[in-house]
Amino acid sequence: MQVRLLSPLVLLCVLAVAGAARAQEPAKPPSQCQMIAQALPEAVFASVRSTGDVQNDGTVEITYIGHSTFFIETAGGVKIATDYNGWYQTPSLPTVVTMNRAHSSHYTLMPDPGIAHVLHGWRDDGGPANHDLVVGDVYIRNVPTDIRGWGGAMQENGNSIFIFEVAGLCIGHLGHLHHELTGKQYAEIGRLDVLMVPVDGGLTMGAESMSRVVERLRSALILPMHRRGPPIAQFLSMFDEDFDVSIADTASVAVSTRSLPRRPTILVLKGV
């Protein structure tokens, strides 16, 4: 077989075209939550509070809807529903919905056609979902994790931890997390100021295992969700005096970089 080599001029043209094509590809948005996480995978990240940066001046409203669905409203008007299944009524039509595959209570294959962005935390071919999306004032990304199948065996990439970066805040939703995270996954997550964590005591992970994840992430504000069966006190008992606990009489909380608690606080919203 005869191999023909490209002339230097043709090769330069090919490289130039390839370079131009790469230049036209949208750049992946920088993550403020990951800034040094990948370089320091064993670090524990403290939450960051603004001291006057205009871009951190917004307030995010978070409302617990039910099960593992929260409704997040940003100052820029973006509305997000997490683990959206279509059963729970949100205050208004979401702009973005995220879903996970573990059970039908965490996704729907027939979302309202008016929802602009439907983000699956899995891929049908079994590969890892990969979302890097800017919607209004929010940057949305995900970190894939595995799930436990009905037979008990682990299935790769069936869940995603969705992370919402907005108004200087890093907000993370663990989805239907079935295993403790690896150092690589902690690095991919980075800093989380607000953490939405399942507290069912075993359907996802046992309270002790889940508490280790919470302690490692050490978020300023921890919002329990997905409580089935065991009392919330079982989960709360896993934490020492380094964590404060607050029981809210409403289902909503307004969060900004200035309002984040100075000590890690577990806030149990009404309905949990």
C-alpha cells in the first residue's frame, strides 16, 4: 500500500482549519466552585462570603416542594426544579429541570413541553452524563455517580450530582446518591455553600455514610430531603456540636453570600 504524505503547505492549511473549528466551539464556562479543588483533592472547602462584589449581590430563593424536588429561583428570573418527576406542582413553570434515574419519583419522560431545558443525570447508553450549561445568571454542571439497581448490583453513571453556580453561591443537589464519594468526585464538585442531601436512612445510603459525605463537603447550609420512614432526628444525631440545627416553619429560604451562616447549619424546611 502506498502512503502519500501531505506537503507542508497542505498540512498547514489542514491545521489552520482544525484550529479555526476548535476556536468556534463554545468554551466551557469557568467554575468558581472548582477553582482549586482539582489541585487539592483532599481539601475541605469553606464557604465564601462576599464583601461587596456586585456579581455576588443576588438572592436565591429555595423552596422545598416534596420528596427530592426543590424549586430554585434566581435574581435573574431563572427557575429550576430538581429531581423533577411531574407529580409535584411547582409555583410556576420551571426554566430548567434536572432528573435522576434511580426511581420514577425522580424523573419523567413526559415533561411539560414549555420547559426550556430538561437535563437527565444519566445517558441511555450507560455513559456519564455531561452538562455544562449557562442559563441566564446560572451555570449548571453535573458530577456523575453510580446507582444501585433493583437486584442490588451497582450500575455506573445512573445518578448525577447537579451543581448550580449563581450569585457567588455554589448549590449542590446530591440526587439519589448510593455510595460515598471518591476523592476525584469531591474534586470535581469543589466547594458547595448549599447542599441538598437525602436523609432516608437507607434507600440511598445509611445515615452514617451520608453524614460522612456531609461532613467532608462541610457546606454552610445543609437542606435535608428525601426522608422516607426514619425520623429526621436519626440523621441529625450523626453530627456533633460543630453543626448547628434549625427547624424552619416555612418551606422556603432566601440565600445569598451575605446571609450564609458562619457555622455549618442543617436547616430542616417545612414538609421534610
